[in-house]
Amino acid sequence: MTNTIIALIDGSDFLRPVLDLAAWAATRNDAPVHLLHVLPPKGPPKSDLSGEIGLGARSALLGELSALDEQRAKLALAQGRAVLDDATEILKAAGVTRVTAQLRQGDLLESLAAQEAGSGLIVVGKRGESADRAPGHLGSNFERIVRASKLPVLMAPRQTREHLRRAILAYDGSPSARRALERVAQLPAYRGLKIEIVRVGDSADARTALDEAQVVLARAGIPATTRLLHGTPEEAILAHLKDSGADVLVMGAYGHSRIRSLMVGSTTTAMLQKAQVPVLLVR
């Protein structure tokens, strides 16, 4: 794989997990990493504090507010550059030989879209700097990225294991699940991992789908085991993730026509919210 890996970073607690996963994917796929740090767009002062004071005093106050906003912007740029510099060093120390870095200010999705050509994966934290720290909460930027991007998205939880050895592929036979299966079959990153394909249900069709998925990986030279799970998809897969000690979950997402429903309470959303391991979401 030569497609660039885009690592979306900021100064949040998820910075190091994002870098760890980007380094893992880059070294196993022999791919470059592009670090992208996007600052919010410039805007007018958040509030006019002048009230009913005189014109001269108001002008002076607005001047002070403007200077303060300018100073804050300079500090944000300096901090952003420092984050990128540190991230670059961390990736190089992890064995990533090709690293580029970019600091942008503006809309996140526009900045990301400008980098997607020639890229094969986005790595992003479950939440960002401005997100609610409540457990299970998905950051708004993460949701926007999943809705808008056509690239696979690798979600970094707050903590990742040093070595990823065991992957679970949640497979229901849907088009996006088949694309997730194909991605596992094609990428060097998954060779050498213990891979288990799981599906919830006990019908003959469920068993047939698992067998067919196993054959796809076998043809790619990747041995995999299969398992039928029982219960609701969310509860069954999350429980099996925990019991099996899996290091990463691979699953499909809906297409554009249903992506909005994905983020408002579906099984996929619940899995993303509650999973304590990295999740590769494939469109």
C-alpha cells in the first residue's frame, strides 16, 4: 500500500493514540503519514462588551479586544506548530520514514477533503480538544468526518495497546461489510494478526456468509476463524470483544443515503461509543 495515511491531530488526550495507530498502519503497510492539524476559522469577537458606554471608550475597548484576539490567534498557531513538530518526532521514532505535516485554519471538512486524493485511511481520535469528556461520547468532528469522507476511518480510543495482535471483523454480508472484508484481505497490516470473523445469528444464511468471508481471506493467504454470536448485535459483539481480548474491531458502515441514521442511535453508533479498542469503519 502506498496511499497516504492522514492522521488528524490536536492537543487532546487522543493525540498519542492517534499517532500510535498511524505508526502501526504506516509501518505495516509501508505508507507515508500526513499529519493534519486544523484550527477553527477566524471570526469576530465572541461578544461586544461595550454596552452603553461612550463612543470613544467603546472604540478603545474594541481595539483592545481585537489585539487580544490577534494575540490568541498567534498563540494558537504557535501551539499548533509545536504539536505538529512533536507528533513528527514521535512518528519518526516509531519507524515511520515518510512524514509530512500541515497546519491549516478553517473548516475541518474542507481541509480534510483537500488531502483525500491519494490517501487511503484517516486516523482520528474518538473525541477532540473541545469535546465533552463524558465516557462513550463521540466528538462532533468525528461524526462529521464519518458522514462526509469516503475513506475508511480508524477511530482511536483514549488508550491503545502497544501491539495489535488480534482483530475481529464484524460481518453481516452488507456491501460495506464486504468492502471491510476486502480491505482486510488486501492490506499487509492484517497479515500476521489473528483474525476472527463474527456474525450475530444462528441461521443457515449466517453460517454461509461466515464461510464465504473465510474463503475470501484464505484466498488472500490470511487464515481466519469464524464464530456465530447470539443476542443483539451491539451487546453480543461488544461482549465478545472484551472476552476475546481483541485489539481492533473492523466493521462496515452504511452508505451516504443512511449515514445520518448511523450517527443517531444505530447499532454502529453504539459500537463506536462503547468500544474500548480501535475501530476501523469502512464505507
